[in-house]
Amino acid sequence: MDVDELEVLAASAVLLYEDHLKSNGHIKTALELAKVMQMLKRTVSEETMSMCKEFKCRVPAKARS
């Protein structure tokens, strides 16, 4: 997947997330969002994913909000 395709996928995820929030967590938007998030996860390298998981575990939950 090239950078342009990844950017479109990321934008799609953001828009689906916004739709999900507007619909008060409707199941249809949740399923669509989950599908796109899985696609994004598959495009990210294992190294990058590990680094982000490590960072997430180090940062207190209040700081992430």
C-alpha cells in the first residue's frame, strides 16, 4: 500500500469514527469502523505497532485523554 492509499484509509477511519460518534455508537457504524481499523492495523509494520503499544503502556491514561 502506498502513502496515498494509506492516507485515504486513515481519512476513511477518521470519518467513520466521527459518524460513529454522531450516531451515538450505532452498531452499523461500529462494524464499519472496526473493518477499516483492521485494514489500517494490517498496513502498519509490526515494529511500528510494537513501538506504539510500548508508548501507550508508558503514558498514564489521563495524559492520553
